[in-house]
Amino acid sequence: MTQRCGLVAVVGAPNAGKSTLVNALVGQKVAIVSPKAQTTRVRLMGIAIEGDSQILLVDTPGIFDPRRRLDRAMVAAAWSGAENADVIALVIDAKTGVTKRVQPLVDTLAKRPEPKIVILNKVDVTPKEKLLATAQALQEQLSPEDILFVSATTGDGIPQLKTLLASRVPEGPWHFPEDQVSDATDRMLAAEVTREQLYLQLHAELPYACAVETEKYEERSDGSVAIHQQILVARDSQKAIILGARGARLKEIGSRARGELATLLGAKKVHLFLHVKVKPDWEEDRALYREIGLDWVD
């Protein structure tokens, strides 16, 4: 059989469910997920296998109207993830449809030459009439090659989507070993898992002004891994939120991140050391952008 391999750029507005969708297609967790919009910050590749096809899924940050340097870097990462794509997959939250926030993205994609498919996500919680009206509007505006209805959460439509993507990528040799599921380094994965726990446990309290930096990553001879990370925040009040009473919240964040990392890294044990640092200007630190996988954008 002839092998196929190609790049599928997964784009959409914040909270459309792109990361959940990528995880579902890969068959295991490669991208962090939280109910909070703009969780994904960097371009991350998930690698899915379907038959003789290797599908390189670029999970991009949500595309939105950027206001800060960090926002601009995230949006730049999203569009760079779409460069040289064999297919652009536009993920739409079917429940909200083509909102004012989504429309500029649709208008921009309509001008791009790449083959496009539309994925209407969250169909399990969307009335049928809304679903069909959104599909009709996107057909008229984008003329995509396909429109699929899926629920990344329940798995509905995921096998059909995976089969479709496998047929859309071009013929060519696979770029990665069969057992590799992501292009993220272990250092980056470790930082993302801790950041996910910050969002999951503090999403109602913690603003976006925080980052996680893996300062040291050491694989030990006994099969365990030692990871030292600092959580950067802009103000003392934010540090207090993360620490919690007598440091209890930070301990819980570390405990849950440690358990997840042990599974993802296949380590016997993970020693995770977290500390919180107040750095008001962390968003202006070029070195930090490189560490978390973003380009500096003026």
C-alpha cells in the first residue's frame, strides 16, 4: 500500500474545541484542555495514524483580536501553523455558530488557496436547526471541500473525520515513527501540563497573566524524572491565589500535574518542584517566549 503523510492545520476561534478534537483524533492526550478560552498558546503537533496515512495535526492557538504582546505572539503562532498546510480544518463551535469573533477568520480563510474543510464541533449540545443554518452559511462563504458534524467530547463523528483526513493528505513517506504522538519536547509538555492544572483549578480566579517555565528537566538513573518549574505572575495578589492557604493550592496543583506527567512521560516517578515568582514584566522577556515556544512579535 502507498503511504500518505500531510499537514492539517486545525484553526478556529478560542474555545471552539480544537485541542479536544486533536486529542480525540490522536487517540490520547497531546494538547492541554480547559474550559477557559485561549488555553492553547503555542503551535503543537499531534500525530494521528489511520491505515497507511500519517496525519500531522497542528493544534493552533485560537485566533482572536490581539491586544497584548502575548496575544499577538499567540495569533502569529496560529497563522504560522497554517502555513504550508495540505488541508486547513476550520473548527467551529456549532452551539454559538459564526459569531462576530468568528466572521473575520472565515473572511480571511475564504481568500486562502489551501483546501479547506469545516468541522462543526459540539453537535451533541446544538439544536439541529442551528446546526444546519450554520453549515449552510459556511458553505456559501467558504465553499469548503467537506463539512463534518462531530462532538470531540463524546467521539461522535471522529472516526469519519479521521478517515476523511487520511484520504486528503498527499502520498509520501511518514515523517515520524509510528509510536510518536506529538512533536512537543518533554520540557514543553511538562510546562503545559502544569499550566493546564492552573487553569483547571483556578480558571475563575486566575487571569491570563501567568506562565510556566521549566527551569530544569533531569532523567535519573532509577527511571524517575526530576522537574523544576517556576510559575510567573505579574502581581503579589496573583501569587497568593496560586499558593492558597499555607501553600495548599500549590501543593494540589503539583500533585495533579505530577500524576498526569508520570502517565504521559512513562516515568516510574516524577519529582515536580514548583515555585511561584512575581515578575511584573514577564510578558516582555524574550528568553521566556523562546522557552514556551512562541516567537517574539513587535
